[in-house]
Amino acid sequence: MINATKDRKQHPKKNETVLQQYYFRTLMCFATGGTLAAMMDWKDVNWLYLTAIIFLLLYAYVAYAYTRRQTEEKIRTVNRWLSYSDAAIVGVVLNLISFSLLPSILFLAMIQFNALLNGGLRRWLEDNTALACGVGISLLIHKPQLIFASDIQISAVSLIGIITYFLAYALYMHQRFHRLKLSNAKLLNEQKWHKIRAYKLSRYLAPAVWQAINQGRDETLQAERKRITIFFSDIKDFSQLSEEMEAETLTELLNQYLTEMTKIVAHFGGTIDKFMGDGIMVLFGDSNSKGVKDDCLNCLHMAIAMKKRMKSLQQEWWNQGIKRPLQIRMGINTGYCTVGTFGTSSHLDYTVLGTHVNLASRLESAAAPEEILISHETWSLVKDSVLCRDKGEISVKGFSSPVKVYEVAGLRKDLGRNQTYFEDRTEGFSMYLDLEKVRNYDKENVLSALGKAAEKLRDKIIV
């Protein structure tokens, strides 16, 4: 008893299928057995009929006991063969009742109904084939006398049995549809909450990570070497600012700042690696890369857009009574890094590691307020589109040699007549002109040098 209860708990679907078939097979056996009993003259016992009745009563229980011992994987096959057996037995019974008209029609309807409901057209063809085989085999044993008119007693027994069968089946299907409706409602509710939880979870993960997990591509997050562009930014003197402002005001201010910056990151296709208080780390080229140069340009466009947006935010905050302007500084570097998931089986983090990451962070720390500092590697990729000022070399913590850096002035296409910085290089030619650094007393010397160079170039005969 304990084992049976445990089995029902462990295999609810299997037991439901077994019991369903047992109940309806039993109804079929009682209907056919009852019809045979009504036809038999009990004063002169027909041993063939009596044997058939006993067999029908035992058949239902033996079939139930057999299927109950099968594994869940074999249940479907066993039920299919037992269905053939049911149809064949009905075929034998039809022969034994000499194809009495009304019982035959009722039993045939029962077989058609059961086959179509449980297996469709294919099952209907198979069960009717089994029915025909049952009739054919029984004809070798018993030669019936065809009865076109049915005895009312026989018909009543058959009718009661078949009606009971159909009513029980209708009740079972009603209960099944009701359970299915409840399960569907529960599933829809769980699906709704799953979408809500998934949306909430997605905000804590990088888009690349969320898409890979959601699409079942976890293996794509394995660590690999890639040439990417890394961006760092933070708010200057944020710690001092947090001491001067109320916690609620500071929180609201920081959330607004991060929200606006996140929109810009998303617009230019960056991946937010992490927020570090007021600091932001963004990656370009870790996923869906459009090429190293395009990734680098998108990062520079993003940084310039952030700088412009901060100007408008400063005005908004000033109008709200915040006197100290929030100023950001940014650092960008490009190079080969290890990108992927790192951690343990219980906790993983998608991030990027390497010296180029450290350099980007150091450039951000070395930048002045409202300044974007980039490395030489980044400058070499964007110099045709982005105007930069040479800042010389700076000493960076963790690097033995000085690092050459550039300050981003803006996009060349946006500067136009206001452009103050000119730079170009080709074989045999190099020019670097920063008008803001040229003093008035050096202006004539610079013009004279440019004129002489232009004159020499015009006079030179190109071989």
C-alpha cells in the first residue's frame, strides 16, 4: 500500500493513464459480458459463452495489472497493443452474439469513438483492422446465425452498458478539460510572472549575457581574446559631494545621471560592464562587433554625446538649487583583452580582464573635469574622424613606461569654421597645428614656415 501511494506520487501522469484505460476497459468488458449473459440460456449452459464471460471479467484486471508494472516510457506502446486487443475482443463478441443488429451497432460505435478520440484516423484504421481480425478468427470457431432483429432484453443490456460507457467517458473528458483549463490559467499566470521576473533580472545583466542565456547560447560567453575598446567615466569629487548633499537628493541625482548615460550607451551599441558607484565601465566590440575601427568610433561618439548631455544636465541641476556642477571625466583605450565569464560554479561574472582595461581606468583618473583622454592605440583608429590634441606622455600607475595620451576635442565634421586643431600625416609629411597654443608673437613665424614649405612643395618636380 505504501509502495502504491509512493508510485502514484512519483508518476502521476502514468497512473492517470493506466486508471483511465482500466475504467473504460472494465466498462467495455461488462457491457460485452452482460450482452453475452443476456443471450445465454442458463438452464442449458453454453460453455463457450460462459468461458467468454469469465475471460472478459478477468481480462480487464489482468490488463490493468500488466500496464501498472510498465515504465512510463513503455506505457504508450502497451496501451496501443491493448487497444488492438480490445477491438479484436469486441469482434469476437459480435460473432458470439450472431451480429445482433442493435448491440452490434452500439459496440461498433464504441470502438470508433474510442479510436478516434485517443489516436485519430490512424488509430481508427488500426483498431478497425483489429476488429476485423477478431471477427475473422472467431468465425473459425463459431459459425453464427445472422440476427437482423434483436431481442429486447439483449438490446437493453447492451444499450445500458454502452450508455454507461459514453456517460463515464463524457464525465471523464469534462473533468479532464476542467483540469486542463485550470492548468492553462495557472500556466498563463506563471508565464506572466516569469516575464516580469525575467525583465527585472535582465536589468542586472549585460545585454550580451542576457541574450546568450535567453537564447540558450551560454557557450558563447566562454573567455576569449578580443580586441575591444574600453571606456571608463566617473564624477569628479563625488565623495566630497556626497558629504555635502542629503542622501535622498544625491540618490535621485545619481539615478538621473546614470539613466541618461545608459540611454546614450544603448544608442551607440555599447555594453555596460558595471556601475561602480558614480563610475561607469562600458565595452565596445565584446559582442556584435562591427569591426575594431567602427567600435572605437562608436565609443568616441558616445563619450562626446555624454559630455554634451552633461552640459544640459548641469543647467537642470543648477535650476534645482544644486550649486556645485557635476563634472565627469572619461578615459578610453583599445587593445586585446580577455572577455568572458569568470568566477565559480555558484557565482559567475561577465567582464573583461587585461592591462588595456587597467590603462583605460588610469586614463579616466588622469583626465581633467569635462575631459576625454584616449590612448595612442585609440587615437590611431579615430584620428581621421575625431579631432584630438596631443597631451604628450604621462606616467601611469602600474606601467613602467610613460603613456602617450590625447585629449578629444570633438568630431571633425562638427567643428567646421571653428576648428582650432589640424593634424595630418603621410609619407614624407607630418603636420600638427594647435591654434590655441600658438602665441601672437609666433604667428608670423608659423605662417612663414608654412609658406616656405608650400612653395618648396610646388617647385619640387615629382619623379
